[in-house]
Amino acid sequence: MRFFTKLIQSIKMAMKSITGNKGRSALTMLGIIIGVGSVILLTGIGGGATKTITDQLSAMGTKLITVSFNRRFTTRTVDYDDLKEYVEDNPDLLSNLTPYISGTAQVKSGSTNFSTSLDATDPAYESIKSVTLTEGRFINQSDVDNYSYVAIIGTYIQQTLFGGMSPIGETIKLNGKQFKIIGVYSETGDSTETSQDNKVTIPYTTAQRFLKNKTISTYYLEGSSEDVIDIAVDNVETYITRKLGSDSGFSVSSVSEMLDTMDEITDTMTSLLAGIAAISLVVGGIGVMNIMTVSVSERTREIGIRKAIGARTTDILLQFLIESIILSAIGGILGVGLGLGLGPLVKSAGMEYAVQLNMVLISFCFSLAIGVFFGIAPAKKAAKLNPIDALRSE
């Protein structure tokens, strides 16, 4: 009971000292405020970047497996029919397959022409990649079998060549060849020339004839379930290695692997940002120690009077230590407010911001720990003052 009475008395005296020197107290807390706010802000930006990347990868499908052949290391690839047969023979691991060819082409309609991304695939691509269209249809098997000159376009091409009007049934030229538009992709970017909305998709068989290249360098496979993706990746790697007679020149990867790798990278970056921001917290703690040391020097006579009328060493120690903790606590609270308050500004700048609640708690607790750590030395100095020497001081 007596301890709590002393604690309350020490808190009152600490608050009196803090409010009696508002300017100095504010400057003392500034380092803590900036430090805590920086930790919350930077980890929020890091968390937002992680969320953006994770969402983009997840949108690709957590069961997606990508097989890529590097033409610089091998001239061989696995034939589409062979890989399709392998998928059909392993329904417990794989459920679907689509070939994918990519490149660039010059698109033209009337007097307008510009460069665009060219994709070529088959009907399975629509479900494997969760494609959505605003109008029209996707490639069907008849288009593939008949080498049809049909195309699905992005919204940038629709807006640039057709003024945003429905282009279904209209024609465009790709490298001088005429294609009929059968569908329009949903907007995925900002409909600019450099965005994902500037693309054209055609049947892969047409592309092989159109580009005079029958090589398929990329395949997308779909796992039968998320639980077997790792096993499926290993089995596909083994199969391709056996077909090529080599384990080089190709790669097999899954979205889940990319998510795991990205989590590791972003966690490291977030920790690095938090560590950099935490340095300002330590600097703020040094500021607290300096100000508290000055405060002890200024209040030497007060300390002497308190000791002369019966205050013990522990009472003086507690008084100055609590003052240091209160300064750090108030700075920590204001720092949390600063970090959270800057979130909307980050979002308004076009960046994703995801508050890391654990970092809010950690940074606040760290500010309290700094108050204790850097407050001990000045508090001990005050507690060890000789009452007679203290009373003699001017």
C-alpha cells in the first residue's frame, strides 16, 4: 500500500515537472515521436507492398504451375501433345494444361498504329488464369483447330482504336495480317500503352503460323489441388528431365513457391526498414537521458530538501525514473498517432499501406523500454546525491 502511495506521489511530481517545462519536454519527446512514427510508417509501407505483391500472385491462382524453357541454354522443348498426355495420365496431380507464346506485334487500324504485347494460347488458358472479359468470348477449340485469325484485345486498344466503343466483329491488323476481334479483356491496369491493357491474344496455332515459329517456350499447368502442388512440381521436373535428357535449360515453378520466396524477401525488407527507423528511437532515448541529466542538475537543491525531510534514495530514484518513463510513454503515444495518421497520406500518393499491429505494439513498448534504460543513469545520479552537498548548491 505504501509503495502505491509513493508511486502516485512520484507520478504527480513527474507530471508537475513535465508540465512546468513544456518546451523542453516537447523537444525531449520529439525524438521518440519521430522514431515510433517512422517504425509504424515504414513497416506499414512494407506491409502494403507485401499485400500488393501477394494479391497479384494469388490472383494468378495458387494451383498454377509454370514450365519455362530457356532458349539460350537449350534448343529442345517438350512437345505439347506429350505434355498433355502426361497431364491426362496424372489426374491426381494435374488437372489442366495450356501452351503460351508471347511476343510483340504492330497493331494497326485505319491510320493509327502502335506496338502491343502479343499472347497466344488455347481455350484452357481462360480457366487456368481466371481470365475475365467485358464483352465477347475467349478463344475456343474451333479457333485453334482452324488456325483462325481472331483476337481478344485489351482496353487500351479498345479506347485508342475504337474510342471505347464495342469492337466486337471489327478487324485490326497485326504485322499486316488482318484479325477479327472476338472479345475484350477486363481492365487490369490503368489502360495506358505500357500497362497490361495493351495486349492482344490469338490462338497459339495461328501464332505458330503467323510468327513462323512452332516452338512453345512456356506452358501453364493447373494442379489438381493446393495440397499436391509441391509433389506435382517435382514430378513435372522429373518428367521433363527424362524427356530432354538433361536437368538444365528449363524451370518449373509454382505460385506458392513464389509467394513463399516473396514473403521471405518482404519480411527481410520490412525488418530492415524497422531497424533503420528504430535508430531514431535510440537517438530519442539519448535525448531523454541528456534532458533528465540537465533536470537533475537544475533540481539539486530540491533533491537535497527532499532527502533532508526523510526521502530515501529509492524515493528519489523512483521519481526521476518515472519522469523518464512518462516522457517516453507520451512520446510513444504521439508517435503511434503520427504513424497511423500518415497512412491516409501514403494511400493518397498511390501506395498501398497496411498497418502492422504487432509493430505498433512493439514500437510503443520499445519506447517505454528506452525510457527505463536511458532514465536509469540520471535517476541514479539524483538518488546518490549527498543531501548536505545538495542543500549547499545554488
